[in-house]
Amino acid sequence: MRTDFIVLIAALGIALGSMPVYALTGRYRTPDPLESSRRGKFILGGFVRSWFYWFVHPIVAVSLALRLTPTFYNLLGVALGIAGGVAFAMGHIALGGWGILLGGAADALDGRIARAQGVAGPRGAFMDATLDRFAEFGAFVGLAVWFADTPLALILVVAALGGSLITSYARARGEVEGVLCTAGIMQRAERLLILGFGGLLDPSLAPWFGDGTPGNFLIVALGVVAAGTVGTAVYRTIWITRRLPTKASDGE
């Protein structure tokens, strides 16, 4: 059995084993003071999201004690995302999956640390959102290099990247016009989880798909992300458009 698969199973076992402990504490019923009110719904549900933040709270506490800044985690998330892309490009699919997941975890910490330190503001929000796009871009470029000789997979990579960027742009542009839209089934967290686990599980599951070529399971994951992101982008475009006036009011 592959070492990376054993590590994944062990990590999942620890995570799942901690969920009953978290449920028994009843903390999920208490409002999270470090949660952003502008965050969209998580497809796996609010319990899983609140559990995750509880699970990583020791890291937040240590980071605060060491006076690590939100920018540190912003840059760490970018570095890990790009490193994941490099790993994909070199054919290290499982390592690429780890890069994406760990980069996403780092990205989840920056906002919480900013709010805990009382430094959350427009500058940090802009940096966070922009650097997230760099991290995603790096990961998708790596995937494009790996699948350069597989036309269908390359199309899915481009569609997933395009859908991801349009989804984020639609929200940003909507906010500029005074309409906040966090709807959709394929936001950043969902994209990272699917691609990350797609990479981690590919070495073990790829033999069950098609001709067993490495990357076959990751192609399936990419298909899900591509369909979900494009669908979310279209939905947000329609949703925001319907809530915007057709022309400026007389007072403008």
C-alpha cells in the first residue's frame, strides 16, 4: 500500500474521530466570533465548517502567540498552491493534492488571525482575494502541463480555471455594484477539496478508471470542478443581474 495513501487514511481517521468530540462539546451551537459574516455556505454544511475551525484553533492560538501575521498565511497559501502546481506538472499527483489542501488550510487561517488581532480591513481582504487567485492559477497551470497531451483533460483544466475566475469576478463585481452574492455549489473551498482529494486519491483509484493511466481519477475530479464552477458562474451572473437596476437613479 502506498505511503501517501496510508498518511491520508490516518489523517482522515484523526479528523473523523474528532468530530464526535466536537459534537459533544456543543460548541457548534455557539456563534463563532472569528467567522466572517460575508462567507458563503459550505456545501458539506455548517457543522463541518465550524468543526474545521475548532480543529485548527490550536494553530490559530500558536500563531497568535508567535505574532504571525495574516500576510504570512496569505503568502504561505500562495506558495503551497504554486508548489502543488509544480508537483502536478512533474507528475507527482499525490504531492500536488497535498499542496492544494494545505494551501487551502493556510488560506482559511489568515482571516481568522486577522480578526483575532483586530487588523481585518479592506487592504487585507483585497490581498487575500487576489493572492487566492494567484494560488489557483499556479495549481491549474501545473495541471495543464501534466495533461498537455490529453485534449479532454486539458479542456477540463481550462474550463475549471475559467469558471473559477469568473465565479470570483462575478462576486467581486457584484459587491462593487452593491450586491453581495455568495451563492453557488462550487466556491473556493469546494474546488480545493475536490482537486486536493482528487490528486491524493488518484494513485490508488486511477487503475479503476479507463485504461488505468495515472491521472484518470483526477480527470474525473476536474470534470466535477469544471461543471460546478461554470454552473456557479452562470448562476451568479443571472442572480446578480436580476438584482441590479437597469439604469442609474435620478439622484446619481
